[in-house]
Amino acid sequence: MQGFFTRPAGYDKDPLSPALFLLAADFLSQGLDRLFAAHPTMFYQAPGRIRVSHLAYADDFMIFTTTCRQNIELLRDFLWAYELVSSQLINGSKSSFIVGRQASSLQTQAVQDVLGYQLKHLPVTYLGVPLYKGNRKACLFDSIISRWGDMLQGWAMTNLSHGGRLALTRSVLQATPMHLLQVIHPPKSVLITIERIFNGFFWRLYNGRKHIHWSSWAKACFSMAEGGLGVRSLADYVRAFSMKLWGRFRDKSSLWSEYLHGRYCRNLHPTIVPYNRNHSSVWHRLCRIRDVAEPFLFWTLGEGSVSFWHNNRLDEKPLA
């Protein structure tokens, strides 16, 4: 886009800058799609029918490809061409790559030599959420819990009344982990630890000095009409977000949903797919909630994508 748009002082505050950023991001995304379509061997061979070349969020791109040196060089040349055309430089110091367990040291070194990015290993934290492979472990959330503890340490030193602490707990503390709980299901021990932090802050636990807890956090997690403090249990949030996630999965309106359908369901209805311990933690979460969430979903006949035997049709129950 060089030569078509001038860059005045205060470019970041220019009203056109968001539109220009979207144009550049869309150009990069479509260019990656064309590159992978022209070279199918670049696709990472993941289980399932849906092949994904990349994912994007804001100005971050996550590209999935093989460790073949020829494919890595094709990707590097494309990124160089993108920098030349868009005048946007890729920050190599902030860019990294992750390889699978089957990748050899020679393949890893080849990727590092061609791209020049640093090697990272799972788990990593992205947007405040740990990305990992395998079983859920409480230690994956230690850094997140410590950040919340550091944030509360400053608040705990202030002479807030219980009313002020309750207002902070409702508006800030309980809103902080919402993004985490939507995309991942932490172990029960992590939820208990977080709620202990909330409880300690409300009853003025700081500097190692304990104060009397006149009520447990479980009793506080009710509405005021029921004798509680109007706060919610994190387990209830996880359950609600799991049901919402099941609805988005059944809707099949996103790449994420289509990928999970292609990987786990194949030709089976999602409600009868057998549960396997080797499946991902996201699929485990969906399987645990599907019997609860599915009766609340109702479908109308239309394009022929509704199962006559397993889906609820309006106010009628499925035949199976």
C-alpha cells in the first residue's frame, strides 16, 4: 500500500488506521490461503477432515505447517513479499515456533535457520490462557493465580469497608477470570484456590494476618434474597460457559465447530459419539455437558441438516 496512502504525524490516531490495518490483515490471510492451496503439502496433517492453514486474532497470526525445509522456505518468501508490499515488518523478536514431539533436532534447527524465530515448548500462555497438550494440570495456572494475588495485595492494604470490598469482588474480581473460564475448564483445585483468594480479600486477609470469616464462600454464592452476598460460584460460571460452548459447537457456524465435527463426529451425531480419554480437553468438556445442554436446543426443519432422529424439533422430543 506504499504510495497510495500518506502517513502523517500521529498515524496511530488517524481515523483511517483501523481500516488500513484490516486491509493489510485480510491481504495476509488471503495470501496464506492461496499459498497453501497452491502447495497442499504445506498443510499440517492433523486428524479430521478440516485442514487449517492459519488462525488470526488482531495483529497475531498462528500458522500451521510442516517442518519440511522447502515448505518453510516458501512461507518465508511469502512473508518477505508481504513485508515489501504492505510496508509492515514482522517482529522477529516476538515471533516464535512450536514443533511436535515427533520432530527431530535437524528439522527443528532447519526451521530456526530459515525463519530466524525462537523455539518455544508447550505449555505457553497466550492472551492470559495456557495453551497445552495432554492432561490438565493445576501448575499450568500458577502464573495466572499469582498475578491475581499480586493485584489484590495492593487493594488489601486499603481501608475498604465490607461494602466496598463486595463491590470490587462483584465488578472486578469475578469478571477477571471470565475470559479464562469461557475457553478452558480449569481443574477443580484451581477454582477452589481462586475462590479462596476472593474470600480472603473480602474478609480482609492480608500481610499474613487472618480475620474472622463469618461465612463460607459457598454460602455467600447465593442471591441476597436467598441469604447470600449476590456473588456467583466459579463452578456455576464454568457450567454456564460449557453449555454456551456446546450451543456454538452444535450450531456449526464457525471454523472451530466444523473442525471438531470433522475430527470427532465424522458421520455420527454429536450426542452419540463415544467418549475417549485420549481426546482433547475441549472435547472432554463438551462431552461432560452435552446430556445437560442438548435438551435445551430446538431445531426447525429447513436445509436438511437437522437430524430427524436425534435433534429436538420445536417442542417435540427426538424420536431416538
